[in-house]
Amino acid sequence: MDFYKVAEIMTEVLGVKIEYTNPSVKEFKEFMTETGEDESMTNVVVGVHFPTKLGLAKGIKHDFDKVTGKKPRQIAQYIEDFRGSWE
């Protein structure tokens, strides 16, 4: 699943158009700075998401199941559960 698909699912669940614009790292950092986000937090977010953007996080892993003994939530359920975070 890529960020475009997540945006599509968020649109469906939240009832508001969500669009992933695929910013460069530079564009993302500039945006975060303009919105007042802490630079160190911005760097953490870049570090977490950059490998995904490069396609290095493809495939389904079963680590969550192994560690917790539970099935992970579907993305639509996660978005619904944390709806207040995006409203």
C-alpha cells in the first residue's frame, strides 16, 4: 500500500478529500517549518517515511502478529479509531 492509497482510504472514511502530493524531502521540510513544527520532529518523520517513499517497505510483514499475538487493524479501522486526530 502506498501513500496515495492511504489518502484514498482516508477520503472514504473521513468524508473529506485527502490528497497525497508526493513532496520532495526539501518541500516537506519547508512545509513543516512554515507550519511551526519542531525541526527535530520533522527530521524524525523524514527518517521514518523516506525509506517507504523509496519503496523499501513493500510487502506484508507478520512481525506485529508475532510480537503481540494479535492481528493488526486494517488501515480503514485505524483511521476511524483515530478520526479525532484528523478533524
